[in-house]
Amino acid sequence: MERSISQGIVSSIRLIDGIKVIQTDAAINPGSSGGPLIHLASKRVLGVVTLGARGADGIGFAVPSDTIQGFLRAHMKNGSSSAAADGKPHTAR
């Protein structure tokens, strides 16, 4: 298994369809499942790189760690395994 690493430079915080994401140079490519975006000085996870920009090389988007933590808390509290609030599967755009 080959591993890779990128610099993970954060270039902006953006809203995509009303959802806050972190824009970074950590690209997502076919066969790549992303991974944590880590602030090395504090050793904290800033987010999880999950989205790539279609037609653009070297651009990825991370879901902020506070968004992920809120999602997990809500679903662990409710005992739900569904990712969508309405119980229906959703496809990322």
C-alpha cells in the first residue's frame, strides 16, 4: 500500500450550499479517500478532507472538525445511524 502526504495549506473558509468547508491544497483524486487536515503546531485535527473540486487539480475541501463533532454528538445522542436528518440517503454534490 502506497501512502502520500500533501502540505495541506489552508487557503480559505467557504460556504458551499450553505455548509462551511475549509479549502486546502490537499486534493481528492479517484481512489483517494481523503483524510485528516492537521495543524502541526497544535497537533489538532482541523477537519477531514472529503471533497475535491471537479476539473481543478490540487484543490480539496475539508469538513471542519467542529461540524463533524456536532454531527456525531447528535447522532450518538439519538442512537441514529442515518446520516440525514430526514432519514433518507443523500448524495454529495
